[in-house]
Amino acid sequence: MSVLLDTSVWSVFLRRRRKKLTAVEESIRWEVGELIKTDDALLIGPVRQELLTGIRDKRHFEKLRDYLAAFDDEPLVTEDYEAAARWANDCRREGVSGSAIDYLICAVAIRRALPVFTTDDDFARYAQHIPLVLHVPTNPKT
């Protein structure tokens, strides 16, 4: 089953210093690796942008850009932006705020009936108010 990956899990997966990862982070790396092996890891353009933003070293930027080029961006449509705004408004009425990109991830996931894999606790709060499904890792260590 395809899974939409949030910036937080991509970030853990792409970290260069593997020796400093916690057991939970190692489990996340394993899970993302398995999703990639089975072609089930999905990416949207705004997450690609977040991953590439702030990289000071040009060579590191180009290396990451080239790695991510293997992943097509899931198409975004007008409906996604409208739904993202609607979900943000719905959640805000319930006292839950989040970023525009978070709600765009939610909108794409809901429209495509995809679970979201994230380490960001905000998504669990969103899921209490909108029909968002979170990915449950298959790795028994997570």
C-alpha cells in the first residue's frame, strides 16, 4: 500500500550520521527503506521543497536533489488546496493549528485515500478532527 511520507520521516531517513540515530529513528529508517523498496513511498512537491530548503553546501544540495529526482511528485490539484484550507479551518475551530504544508499533505492523503507516515505529533491532532489516516509502521521495533 502506498504511503505519503511527511518531511519528518524523510529527514530521519536521509540523515548522514546514522551512528547517532536513536532506536526509534533506526526503525523509521528501516520502514522508509522498505516503503522505497516496494515503490510505496510517495512524495509531494512541497515536501521536496522543505527537504531541500536550508542546505548551505551546494554539493550536498545537488546530491539530495539528484537522489529525490527518483521520486515523482504526486500531482496536486485545485481541490487539494481548497481542501487544505477547509481542513485548516475545521481544525482551527477546534483549537488545533498547523502549517499550510501540513494541511496540504492531509488533503492529498485524504483525496487519494493514503495513510501519512510522520513523526510529527500535530498529524495525530489533525486526525482527531478530519478523516486522516496515519501509517502504522510494520517494523516490530517501532
